[in-house]
Amino acid sequence: MIKNLISPIQAWLLSQGRCVGCGATLSHGIQKDVRGKTTVACKCGRIFIYDKAKKIYRRALFDEV
């Protein structure tokens, strides 16, 4: 039940280019190229993948870190 409330808010934050944990702008995060993908680390420690072609962020999977 809680997941049904939280996931739309997290999707909205990611569509705005903001961290789902602290709400900071991900464009100010630390960017690295790892295995051909751009990873962005937020100041709170969460790691995201930035897709340059679509210009969207998503949460990184364990094997992508």
C-alpha cells in the first residue's frame, strides 16, 4: 500500500531531474562515465543513470554501480 503512494511521487521527481531521496537537482551531482553509461551520484549517496539520448534519469541497478 505504501509503495502505491510513493512510486508516483518518485517518478515525478525523476521526471523533473531531482533526487528521490533529498529532492536535490541531479544536474549538480557528481557525474562519471562507467561502462559507457553516465552515472550521477547525489549528495545523499543515491546513484542514478542518465540517458543522454532521452535526457532522463533512472535509479541505478546493483550491477551497474
